[in-house]
Amino acid sequence: MGFKEFMARRSLKAKDSKRTKAAELGLRESIYPIALVTILFFLWGFSYGLLDTLNKHFQNTLHITKSRSAGLQGAYFGAYPLASLGHANWILRHYGYRATFIWGLCLYGIGALIAIPCIKAHSFAGFVVAIAVVGSGLGSLETAANPYITVCGPPKYSEIRLNISQAFNGIGTVIAPVLGSYVFFTFDDETAVENVQWVYVAIAIFVFILAIVFFLSTIPEITDADMAFQASETHANTDDKPFWKQYRLFHAAAAQFCYTGSQVAIASYFINYVRDTQPWATDSSAARFLSGAQGAFAVGRFFGSFLMNFVRPRWVFLAFLICCIIFIGPAINHGGWTGMSLLYVVLFFESICFPTIVALGMRGLGKHTKRGSGWIVAGVSGGAVVPPLTGVAADIHGTGLAMVVPFVFFLGTLTYAVAVNFVPSYRDPADAFSTTEIGLTGPHDSVDEEKGASDKASDVKLGESEKAIAQ
């Protein structure tokens, strides 16, 4: 194989007008691409967990307020819509998933490298800029990875696939606080700062290597034509409306904004909550408690994925979200072991909400899938809004009472959970995909992997003409 042929086979540009067999991937065929993309979920889980720990670390070393330290979350999650509605979404629609993965990894690595001199200079503002670049890279990865996992394989199991992949995100959020508890809080400030630098050096090296792996790997590209085929075959057919009339999508994006804001606010101020309500707790022990809470979050994703084998995902989503609301209420007034235990339960039930909103919100979008995924991922920007509001409330009233803020935003998310279960225009497309046999009964014979639907139709007509002439 010559160099030109090698590069041609790894072209990053996919033709969206042509349907491939990627829309009908079976369980076995989808294992490798899903496993490779799941590594990305671990990466941003680790980054997110590290951010929650650094929030408290910078309060200590730079002597800043809780509300100002929330600037990290503001920069990180505020960069998401710039990626999901801007540069990453453009790359996804004009090139494809693999190109977007590589672009996001490169931005992540660049942001990690920018962070190193900023940490050395003790520049909080500089580090916020670096985190914004990291967030832009991770926003790019989420813009492509969430819809890719959703559509890569039988549609019937899309929520289960996404929740299992997102469970590795949860594992990343467990490891990061444990690392932080030993690397950031058990040394003097100068040594801790140096340790943070080495963490970001390791991150940069790993993500650049992973970008090369994605370039060399051959994974199926899923086109707009593939998604239109899935919508048509399941009879969801909601993609025949103009994009701006996909009201279910925009409701899902708003729910994602409210939910992500609540999740990030609780995790960001978990260490502060433990310190404020448990006088004996240290920063190091509180960080380990956060790791335990994130462990409950990861376990919840595996448990939720298991339940979805027997109960419709929309019902599991509604039940888990209601439990979040029920258990965060008492945590507002009860501190100590009781309050912390309640937050553990809240994180357990938060587990499946984010990926299930993504999967349900993308049901039936068809040719609008890539564009629509950008809007749902843009909802992650709630993580840039709700934590600062929670931080202001914590500075004034204490961290316990500040949990009223995520409680209110959970109620906003509940509107979507209720709609997707009880409003027919929401419920029916979700159920249509839950019962389809695409990817389970063998490939559809009407379309060739190398030809688009229009090419195949022309071939059929030509064959019919030839038969007529022969007769």
C-alpha cells in the first residue's frame, strides 16, 4: 500500500448524502468503535472530576471566594456551546465524526499545555483561559461522541449503550478526586502546584497519542442519510419537519441545561458542603468523600443501564429524576453525616439523567441528528450558570442552604421527563426506536455500502429497463 492510498483510506471527510451500512451495524460490529469512543468518556469524566477538586484547591492556595472559584466551571462549561454550536458542529456536519474526535483531542491537549505555565505563575486568570480551551476540546468530543454512541449499533439499545459508555465517565470522576486528595491536599502549597503541572503534562501526552490512534483507526462514519433511513424505518418520521420546528429537541436541550447545571453545582460544592457541615472534616478527607459520591454516581449508571433492559428508558429517567428532587430537599437543612449521605443518594440517581436526555432528545431527528446533537450538548452550558449562582448563595447563606439552587433547576428538568412520558408527540418517537429491529435482523438489502440511496434507485430502474428490453 502506497502513502497516497494509505492517506486516502484515512480521509477525514464523509459524504452525508450517501447511506452506508453503518445505520444497520449489529452488536458485534459495533464493539470496537464503541470501545474506542468510550475512552473519550473516561477522559472528560477525569477532567470534570479534577476540576471539582481544583475548585477547592484554588480557594486554599490563591485565597479566593467560592463564587470566584466557580469561574473554573464557568470557563469550562461556557466553552461547550462555542464548540457544539460552532466549530465542532461545523466540522461534524462537513467532515464527520472521526475528524471531530481528532479536533477535540488536539484542543484538549493544547489547553493542557497552556495550563502548565499558568499554574507555575500562580495565575488564576491564565488557568481559567486554559480551562476554557480544555472545555472547548471536551465540548467538541461530546458533540460527536454522544450521538455516535447513540447511533452506532441497534437503535433499540441506544440508551443502554450511552449509559454504559457514560459509566466510564463516572469512573473518571471517581479517580480524579482520589488523585487530588493525595496530590493537592497532602503537600505544602508549592509542592501541590508542581504536582498539578505534572498531571496536565501527562494529560497532554495521552490525548495527543489518542488523537493519532483515532487517525489510524478505521471506524464507521454515520451519515445524515443513514439517520434519515433509521427514522424512516422506525416510522418516527419526525425529521420531515424543518429543523427549527423540532420542538422536542429544544425542550431536551433546555432540560439538559437545567440538569447539568444542578449536577455540576452539587459536585463543585460537595467538598465545601462537607467542610461547612462537618467541623472535623479536612479538605483531603472531603475530597475522598467526593470520590465515594462519584462512585455512587458510576454505580448508578450501571444499575440504570441494567434496569433499561426491562423497563422503558423514559420511565427509568422519570423515576431517577424524581428521586434526585426528593433526596436533595432534606440535604438543604440537614448537615453532617445525614446531609452528606443524602447527597450520595442524589448522585446515585443523577447517574442516568444526562445520557438519557441525549438519547431521548435525538430520537427521530434523522437527517437533523448531527445539528441537533450540538444543541443538546450546548445544554451543558448550564454548568457555567448554576454553579456561580450556587457559589453566591453559599458565600451569603452557607453551602447547605445554597443547595436550593440546584433543587430549583432539577424542577426545570422534570418538565421534560414528564413530557417524554405523557405527551404523545414526545413519547411515540421514543417508543418507536425502542421496538425497532434494525441491526438485529441483518442488513437491509436495498442499499449498498458504497452507494447512496439515489445511486441504488438509479441502478434498480436501469435493471428494470434492461429486463423490459430483453422481453
